[in-house]
Amino acid sequence: MICPFVALTAWLLFKNAFVRADATHEPLFLSCLPLLLAVWSVALPLSKCLRVLLALTVVCGIGQLEILGYTLDWFSWTPLRYARGVLVTPWRQNGEQLGAQLRERWPELTMPAIIRQVIGHGSVDVMPFDSSLAILNGLNLKERPVLQTYAAFTPWLDGENARFFSSSQAADFILYMLQTTTNGNTIDQRPAAWDESITKRRLIENYTPCAEFQTVETLFPTAEKAPVPVVVLRHSPQAREYVPILTNSFTLAQNQAFEIPVSTNYEFLWLEVERSPLGKLAALLSHPAELTAEFEYADGACATYRAILPILKTGVLINYRIESPEEIRQWLKGDMKSNVTARLIRFKSASPWAFKGPFRGQLITCRLAPRRVPDSSVTVER
């Protein structure tokens, strides 16, 4: 009975190792594989092939981890780490106890007193992720349905969060951490403005900045600590509104440059990208072929990001760069005049056969119209 579950786990880890092939996740896959094969060999004790494969993964896996510079820690193996957490975590631990543990471990994350006064007893959500910032400071955490921004990567998941932000159930405040793409704002080198794009449109419409402070974030995989500004957004229902003013439909081939119209408004791109039958087969057996988005900006800079196919269907902002803390700050204020604009975008893949062409797209130009005067902001430095 255990074999199908072990096989499924091994297959999911195999898929995860390819999809999330980065310095953080590769060691997890390499260290988990011997444990999975060991359990499998117990279930099938007469299989010599499994025992040989187990021996090879232990030797080769440990050797590769050491070559890559990772230290082998038995309890860092994901299944053992979860089991250890069940054993050492108090069964009746509440949020207050967890917050105390987090404060003891990361005292530098404690908020300034004036920020706590601004928030008071109001409910709080954290974006893009890192809800521990609210738990550590003993705030009234009230998270959206899909907890982490990077996890809302389909139109349905994103739509659930967007509806929550537009409802009366939304949190009173949002702590928005101004991390950049290079230091942890997104995963897999996704554009910072593209993750949770529907929800972020509702965010801009229903929240306004009211304060700012600075915290410290641990960067992965280096574990270095870096200062990160945090903007406190106050729930201001229908403070602003995206008003569509122009819609253009088009088709786009791979590696074809799409010139972005010059506009002081917001250009949102909806793009339908489908995998070919061979691309779907490759995605099932090993890993999906990646699609990248290459930007050329008005200041002469170029940048390449990973384009997630379901996210492209949610309407992504393409005519402004929103990557640095200052660019994110201006975007949250609804004032993009000082942000660098994008001249063109090009979608490419190292495996062009994996996608059907051409792509069908729609570009919708929107004006951000204020509905009432936003709350005055307070800036606090720590």
C-alpha cells in the first residue's frame, strides 16, 4: 500500500526539482531521494535494482551536495524535518507563543512603536509573503485566501484573492515589503508586478499608503541580512479605480518584438499561450519548457524574466518598470510618472517547439482615476 504513495512523492519531487531548479530546491531533492528509495526498498525487499539505486543515490547525492558546497544534515531532509517539527512543537502552541519564539530568534524584525500605534488593533495582511512579520509583532493577522503572492499563479487563485480585497472582509492594513526581484520579491525571476496581478489591481484601488518603516530580511540562498522598506497600506475602499479607455487585439509570434505604446496610463497585457502536444508530453515526463519575457526600457536597460503561462492570462502590467523599492513605492501611491517605461517586449523560449504559435493577445489601456482624497501618509525611519 505504501508503494504508490512513495512513487507519487518521488515523482512530485522529481518534477519540483526541474520546475524549481534553483540553489534552494536542488539540495532538497538530492537529499530526499535516498530516503524515499530506502522506504521503497523496505516495501520491495527482493528488488536488487532498488538497493543498487539506493546506494548510488546516497553516494552520488552526498558527493554532489558536498561539491555544490552544501553541508549534509540528516534533519534537513524534508520528510525528517517535518516529522521533527511534529515532535518538538508544543501541541497547544498559540499565536502569542509562536510570536514570542520568533521575536527571540529574530529580534531585528520588531516594529517601531509608532507603527504599532498606527495599526492599533486593526487586522493585517502581509505582501508579497512573510506573514511571520505580523505574527512576530503580535498583530491581528488576517490573510487573504491564497496566503503567498507567488502561490496565486492561476486566474482562479488570483481571482479569489482579488474578490477578498474588494470585499468588506479585507484586512484593515497591508504590510507591503519593498523587496526587489533580485533579493526575494518574487521567485523564479518573475516580474514583481506580474504575480497576483488581478489582486494587485484591487490592491491599488482599495488601499492607500499611510506609513512606512524599515525591517530586515534574510536573503536566500546566501542567508545574508538586508534592510527592506515596508509600506503600510490602509484599507480605503474604492479610493481609486482603473478605467479602461482603449482595447487592442493582436497576434504575436515567438521572438517577435512587440512595441509598447507610449502612454502615461497603464498598459495591461492578456496573452493566450498554449503548449504544443509535444510540449505537453515533455511537461508531463520531465519539466515544462520555459517561456521568457525580454524587456527593453526607455533608459537603455534590458531585463529578462520568467513568464508563467497562467499568469499571462490575468492581465500583466507591461509599460512601467516596477522592480526597485522606489518604483514599487510609486506604484503603490498610484503615481508612476517617475518610473522608467518599457519600449518593447519579446517572448522567447529555448524550446520553441513546445509552444503553439502565434500567441493571441489583448492590450487594454487603463486610466487610474481617484475616487476620493487618499489618507495622508506618515513616514517612519528606524
